[in-house]
Amino acid sequence: MISALLSGLIAAFVVDLLSQSRERERWILDCKKQEFKELLTALSVSYHAIISTHSSPPDRRTEEATRAYSVCQDCLRIMRDRLYITKDLPLEKLAVRWNLALSKHQNRQKLDDELMEIRDAIIDAANKAVPETRMQKLKFWKR
């Protein structure tokens, strides 16, 4: 009788630990997903702010340039203040690369190329951060 009660308590404890662990993993994955999304959005907004500076009329260029500078600084801050994806991406290096590309934004092709390389690196890291499903783990021998 006591052994059945004890084994039931142990089983309940183990199930509780496993479910807490799974919930924590899911929460961290949700945080990572949000950070990747925020990073891509900031990069895109920064790029479009710089591009709009060139296409704005001459009488509004100073105003657009001020706005673009603020948006770009915000993008660089976002690149540097991520918490959960720091191990997935070389964020400091990406921030330096993007800052350098922004400072040389007169060359549109180089800016476009840098944007695509950084964007691809972020997307690649986001895809690698997704854990394998149980079926993928079982099919390891097919790789």
C-alpha cells in the first residue's frame, strides 16, 4: 500500500518536473522568435529610412536625415540588446557591419548587399534555433 502511494507521488513529481521543463523551453523559444522578428523589423525599418532620405525632396532632406539617424541608432541598439539570441548570432559583429554599411550608404548596391547578407544570417540562425521534432530525431540515421 505504502509503496503504491510512494510510487504515485514520485511519478507525479517527475511529470510535474517534465512539464515545467517543457513550458520553460517553449517560453524561451517564444522569446527567441520575438527577438529574431524584432531584429529583422529594425533592420528593415533602418534600411527604408536611409533609402527614403535619398528620395526625399531637397527641402526635406535634413529632416529625413535626422529621422533616419534616429531610426538607425535604434536599430543598432536593438542589435546589441538581445537576450536570448546572443548565442545564435554574432550580434556585435552584425551591428558593426550594419553601422559601417550605413555610414557608406551613398553606394546603394553595397548597402543592399550588406542588408541581404545580414538578413540571411538572421534568418539562418532563426531556422537553426528551432528544435527538431521527435520524428526528426528518430530519423537521424537517414542524414
